[in-house]
Amino acid sequence: MDRERQIYRVTLLGSASNVFLVIVKFIAGVLGHSAAMVADAIHSLSDFLTDIIVLVFVGISAKPQDTSHDYGHGKFETLATLFIGLALMAAAIGIIVSGAVKFASWLGGANLTPPGRLAFWVALLSILIKEVMYQYTARKGHKLESPALTANAWHHRSDALSSVAAAIGIGGALLLGGRWAVLDPLASIVVGAMLLAVAWKILRPSLGELTDASLPDETEREILSVIGSFPDVSEPHNLRTRRIGNRIAIEAHIRMDGALSLQQAHDRTTEIENKLKDRFGRDTLVTLHTEPIKQPTHER
């Protein structure tokens, strides 16, 4: 099964779980008089919307290069990752604001409506389903080297965490009495702050890729080590790197003996390119500029 189909399969499975949870949470929130569960249902709805984004953009990113995109369409997947991060950040801010409003209302003397047991059990069910989906999606995202899948996995985890907050608030209110319904908005504020950190963790690399940020220093050192492993190649310099979706681009200047024939220089360059592709993936874009080694000048 090719990479695109595997990403579709994982995302569709996640979409099915999101649709199920949206329906169940809304019903439990209304029947159980739980505003936290209704908010959790909205969070699951945001997960479903990001699934749609992944399905659309990953299909575009899989297209080969054409006359309008010489480097392929890989950054469309990065764009999808950016949208997922923004959606997660918006959901986190919404959770924090909602919790803060409820907490302020409670401080003003208002009595928060205690939730029902149905909402509590649905929150536990959501935690279980979402944690399973997080583990599965994260594992596939790592295996397929898909930033969009990895970001979507964190969205599953964020939904599980929001359900944890709902379960704590609902369970605390049921166990301690209606006055302790304030546990729900307090837990929501804490989890919302955690989700903001996760959203930034997703957004930072996608923003870096869209602005052509270089690969990490350790990766660039490894690239230079691969090039330098050839005894007749010296002084690799002017290294430029960037990521394009699930593949990377490498540009570098190298020096070889100026007495070599054009064929010999070409063959050696091809060997270097193949070794880099063996290490970083066959889809890696490698551009090497060959320069003659400068010979020392002697005064007469």
C-alpha cells in the first residue's frame, strides 16, 4: 500500500471515530446538562474538520512535480499541518476563555448547573477512544514521515485531554456536590494551557518549513560527513538545506582534483548523490556544484 493510501486510511478511521464522538457527546451534553461535554463535542467537531483538511491536502501533496511546481507539491502537506496547528490553538483558546467565564461567574456567586452521570461515562469513553487513536495515528505518522498525520495525532490527544478535564469536572461535581461544579472550568483552563503548548509544538516546524528554514544542525553535520567520506572530495561548503513536505533538499559545493576528466567528476558526484539518497530517502533533492581544488602558486 503506497504512502498516500495509508495516510487516507488512517485519517478516515480517525474521521469515523470523530463523527461517532461528536454525536454521542452532543447527546450526552444535552441530556446530562453538561456544558463541558457540549464544549468537548465541539472540540471533536474541530478534529473532524482537520481530518478533512488532511484528506484534501495530502492528496494534493502527493502529485508529482509539474511545470508550475518544479519541486513538487510537498509543501501542501506542510500547509495542512499549519492549519491543524491553528485549529488546535483556536480550540485551546476557546476552552480557556469558556472556563474563565464560568469561573468568573462562580466567583460572582452564581451556581453552576451540576452535570449528570451520562456525561461522565461518555467522557471516559472519549478518553479511551481518543488515546487509542492518538497512539495509532502517531505511530503511522512516524512510520510514513507525515507531519500532517503526526499533527493530527496530537489533535486526537488534545481531544482526550479535554475529555479528561470534562471527566474531572463532572466526576468532582457528582462526588462532592453541585457547589464543586467549578472543578470543570478550572480543569478546562489548565488543559487549555497544555493544548496551547502542543499547538505551538506543531506550528513551529511547519512555519519553519514554509519559510525555508534550514534542517537541524545535527542533520547538516551528517550531510557534510557523508560528503566528506569520499577521499577524493574535499572542502564541502555553501551547504543549503530545507524540507519540502516529507522529503528534503540539499545543495552544496564540493572540490575535486582539477585534473579529473568531466566523466570522472560526474561519476563521483553521482556516487555522492546516491549515498545521500540512501541515507535521507530516495526522493531527496540533491544539487552539487563541483569546483577544482586550487593549486598553490609558486613565485619565480
